Amino acid sequence: MSADKEFDTKIPSDINTDSGFLSGPIDRLDSEDLGPPSDTVKSEVCEENTDSGLDLCTHFSSFGISDVHTPTAEPLRPSDKQATQTSQDLPVRVLFQQDEDGDTQLHIAAVHGCQQSVGILIKLCPDKSWLNIQNDYRHTALHLAVMGDFPEITRMLVLAGASLALRDVCGRTPVHIAAENKAVDCLKALLAPSIEQPHRRLSAILNQKDYNGQTCVHTAATAGHIKTLRTLVYYGADINAREGLAGWTALHIAARRGDVRLAQYLLEQCAGVVKNARDCGGRTPRRLAKRTKAERLFANVHADSDSETDDDDDDYDSEGENLFERLKDNPSLSTINVA
């Protein structure tokens, strides 16, 4: 939104970088952590002035949140839209028009946590594709609901048909943002199955990479949040996925950061973790953990491959460090002759 407006709907992005919630425990390790969101989640009602110039709660007070349903109409072709456009359609179309920043009333309501307004807009939305309109940062209303940590609004949008796969300018999906912000309740709101889709295929979304080559697992590992990582693994995220820059897994990231709690969880409690995976440089997590607080955890982790041993790892690291020392002491060795 522009600077002369009262509220800013944009939450800056770090450039570096389905029906109800689960009713029972989903992980024997920590059933409370993965249970339904608490009753104290954010669900503020809309303010009287939300920068839109329209008081949705007043003009459409006859609609309730319980009336929210999934739009059934498929996106209309241009000819169909022209044929069906009537004078009664115009007020609805105004609500979904984009301002100079690309925001619609749904973006504004979602980022401010206006649950009632979001419900009204979903009820009035004649075309499901309108729920996925992206602003200038390529954020959808679902992105903004997750950024604001509003699980109730997140769930409403998911049930209404909002896409989980759309990317923002950094390549992040709403799942990436939930993992980055440690928003576990929003993460469950995004991924929990619904009556209409009890067995959704989430692997493509969970293993989708942002423009830095990271999946949501890498984002959660970088944030060092075990609850988030456990939730992602429960819903089917690949814990051994390699990010696109250095080829690190979540365990590599935990080892490099010296994150004792996260490394211990991955080594001892998370089934299926490859403990001696090698990155693009041939380094194992045990190697990356050297001289960090997590080094002791990897003392008993040995290579289990016939072709690669711990000695190979140590020899490789030793050669690499010796080369680095030689280049540092003799700058002339690093000079490239381009003649």
C-alpha cells in the first residue's frame, strides 16, 4: 500500500533467506505440540477503519462466518464474464479490484486479522481464482494470513480453495513462511486434511524449493524450531532433502549451526535421517559439527557406506584445510594467469 494510507499491508520479505484441525495427537513424542491450535489464537474482528473505504462488517452484516463456503464456480472465460456481468456483479468486483500496490480488500482483511471481513469476502467471491490474486510482492491473501500468524483465517482460505503452491518474489510458498516464522498453528491450518480431501498429496508442496534452493525443511532447520520440523515430517516432508546451493540436509544445517537440541532430535528421535549424508563438497554433518557445541553428539556417528569411511572424511577435510592455509600464506598461488 502507498505511504499516504493509514495501514501498511506489506510485511517486508527477507531477501536472503482440509476441514478443521487435527482432533487427536499425531506424534507420540509430543502429542500436545501437534494437537489443535489453542483457543487463544488470534482472531480479532475487523476494525471500523481498515483503509479500504468500505465498512464490510456494516454493509454485509447479514453474512456470518458460518456461511463461508468454498466457491464452486470454475474461473470464468472472458466471454463468460462478459455474458454474466450484471449491475449486481459490480459491487463484488470492486471488492476484488487491486490498488496501486496490487492489494485487494481480501489482502487487507487477511493481513490485519479481520476474520469476519475475510469470511464475508469468501462468501461473496464468485470465482475461486480471485482468492489467489497476488500483489506487487506476489503475496496472496494466504501468504499474508500466515505472515500475520492468523491460523483461523489461514484455515478459512484453505478450505475456500486458496492455493498453497503460489510463490512470492523470494519463491516462498505459505508453507515456507509458516516454517520460517515458527507458526506451527498456521502450518497445521495449511496442511491438515479436510472431509472433501482426506488424503491430499502434499509432497510436491512440502518439497518445493524457494529461489535459494531451500525446502520448508531447510527453512525450519535454519530457524532451529523442532516443533515446526516435527510437524513437517509428520505431513510427509523429506527430512533428507538437499538444498540447492551446498547440498545440505537439515542435519547439515543443525551441525553447522552447532544447534545441540535440533541435532539431537534429528539423530535420536527423527526416523529415517541419513546421518552421514555428504554435501556437494563431500562433507558430512559430523565434519561440519567440528569445533561447535554439537560436536560431541556426532562422536559416535560413523560412515555406513562401503565406499566412504570416516577416514575418507578426515582425509578430505585435512587436504582442504591444508590447501586453504597454503593459499592464505601464499597469495601468489591463488593468482589466475589469464594471459
